[in-house]
Amino acid sequence: MSAIQNTIRIDNQAIPFTPGQTIMDAALAAKVYIPHLCHYPGLPPSGNCRLCIVEIENRSVAACTTPAAADQTICSNTPELNEARKALTQMLFVEGDHICPSCEKTGNCKLQAMAYYLGMLDDHFPQFYQRREIDASHPDILLDRRRCILCDLCVRASREVDGKNVFAIAGRGTKAHLIVNSPSGKLADSSIATTDLATTICPVGAILIKEQGYQVPIGQRIYDHHTIRETSLQEHIAGCDKLKRKEHQDTER
Amino acid sequence: MTIELTTKRKIKIATTSLAGCFGCHMSFLDMDESLTGLLEQVEFDRSPFTDIKHCGRCDIGLIEGGVCTAENVHVLREFRANCTTLVAVGACAINGGVPAMRNYFDLQECLQEVYLNGTGVTNPQIPDDIELPLLLDKVYPISEVVHIDYFLPGCPPSADAFLQLLEPLLAGQKPIIQKSQLHYD
């Protein structure tokens, strides 16, 4: 009986879940991909990129923040929702500096890979060309706020995994921007390190490790050979393994 | 009758590079042996390939580069007025591309940095020859100036991507760029 109770249906596919699991985690565990940019396995959900929008009986919800509940009937991979996701991706592109040929992250960028996955051919909306401050103060890490999509993955990674609280998002609407927790507000005076998850988790080219540029040539990068669907499903498996190992270590202690 | 006409008449294509680097044109030429088959079906009107200076009535216009100067606006409008189908080719035409990196600065700041205050500048003066087209305040994607029918992303789009665009267009069909072919770099 519990087996039937603990099942949701996504696009007519029965998917098991454990109580407390979100729709996103249940789907990824069953190798059902729901597009996302601000979800990362093991980090608390934030629900800000809205790409994981799904429909439960004509109600739109973010799959990453909505708990799975018995008998939910969910639509995800529909032409309408994928068009909405494409429009959201286009808005993310025009809000910031996402000129791929001039960005070191090209080919490894999740925003770009998402646009490929959704078949985005143009930006549709007028470009913002917003001026945002670049922080090049740190000897090893660059922060280019113009490319930031405010997914707040670095905020959560720094707080939850690195235990440092280096980043936060300040301001609202088009004024929203990433701030650095240090006396000067500069990265150089913060405790961030190149080995932190907050440094490497950035899905776009907003946080980059210096002096590594173009070590992997364009054309041989992740999304030159894989789709974001493939890498996200792998990321989920790797993330779950990591969590299990951590829980195991914690119980042993 | 119509079929006979379409088989006899060659499809007219015009191409130009606005604020671009001609890389998209070079990639077009990378079609190599496919070009011979293409030339049986098409003829070029205004294009760097022909050096024809103004566009006549054309079936397809391929635009490389964004809109950076007043002259770019005139050329783009001439293409729109004369081409049945207008295609934005490459990153610069689609979103301004690398030239649009100047949009994060004032035009005056850019000119002063390049021609007056920059490292190694000798005889500092901002060029103002009457022959030089006036720069716009920003570099614009071409779709912000005229209506665009299709977009072919890439920096540059590969020769295969050009074929994927042109083959259906020549057959009078809507081109569909495969997601696996999509590249913005």
C-alpha cells in the first residue's frame, strides 16, 4: 500500500519518492530530467531560476521547492512548458553579459547548455547591457557580476558546504546583485579559496578561477559533447553518493 | 508553370557584414565542394563575393555582424526592403557579439581610451573624417532594427549549419537548426 502511496506521476511515468523528497529530487533519482539552473544536489533549494516550473493540475510550481506528495499528476516535458523555459532563459541572457564568444566559460556554461537544450536561436528580448561591478581584487578568483544570473548557488555553497558565508544577494529587481562578506566588500579580503565549492559551483562565468583560461580549447569542452540533461543526471548521482558518504562518516563519528 | 519557373530561375542571395569580422563569410566558404551544388541553384546579388554595391530584389539575405554605425542601419534597411527572407547569421548579428562589449562603456569613454588616453597612442586625436560613418551610441542586434525571419547562431556558424539553413530555404521550406548543431561560440 505504501508503495502506491509514495508515487507521483510525471508525464505519465510513475515515479517513487520518499516522504520529504522534492519533486525535483524524486525525478532526478528516477533519471527523469527536469531543466534547472539553481538546483544542486545536497544544497537546500532556492527556487529562483524558475526553469524547473512544472504543472500540477493546471497549477504552476517550482519542482525544486515543492515536496512530492502521493498521487500528484505532474506535467513537465510539454511544448508549452519548454517554451516558457526558453523565454526564461532568454530573459537571463539579455539581463547580463552573455556574449558567449567573449566568455572563458563558454562550452562549460550551464546557461548556454540550457539554451542549447531548449533550442534557443536568439535572445528575443532587447539587451539590457547593465553595468555591474567587476571584482578582480583576489589573486586567484575573479568575480564578474555582469554574468551573474543570481541563482545564489555560491551563496548556499559557501554557507552550507564551505561554512564561510562569503556571498549574499543584495538589492531587488534589476538592482539585485551579488555582494561579498568582507570588510572592504572585495573578494581579496574574504576567506574564499579556490578549493571552495562556492568558487567552482557557478553555472556561468561570473566566478572564475584565474590563470586557467582556455586550458581546455573551445570545441573540447563539456557541452561541446554532452547535453545538460546528461550532466545534470550524472551530477545528481555524484551528489547523492557524496551525501551518503558524508552521512556514513557522521554516524561513524 | 510555377514549378517550371522555380526550377529555371536561380534563387538570388545577398550577403553583407555589418559590425562583423567576415568570419561568418569565411565559414560560408568552408562549405567547400557543397558550394558547387549550391551555385547551380543560386546566384549572388550584393555580397563581398561579387562586390555589387547595392541590393536588387533578392530571395534570401544573409546578414553578418551587429549594427554599430549609421551606415550599418542604411545597409540593413536596404537588405530588409529587398530580401524576402532575412537571416541573422552569427553571434554579432543575433546579440551584438564581441563588438557589443563596448556597450558597457559610454561611446565617448571608448573613443577617448582608444584614440587619446590609451597606452602607446601617438598623435592623439579622435578621427572625424567626413567619410567615416558615425558611430551609434551602442552596438545593436539586427533584430532590434528590422524584422528578422531566421537566426543562425555560432561564432561563426559551421559550414554544416549553413547547409542546414540553406537546403530547406532553397526548397521553400522552413529551416530547422538541429539542437545538436547549436553553438554560440
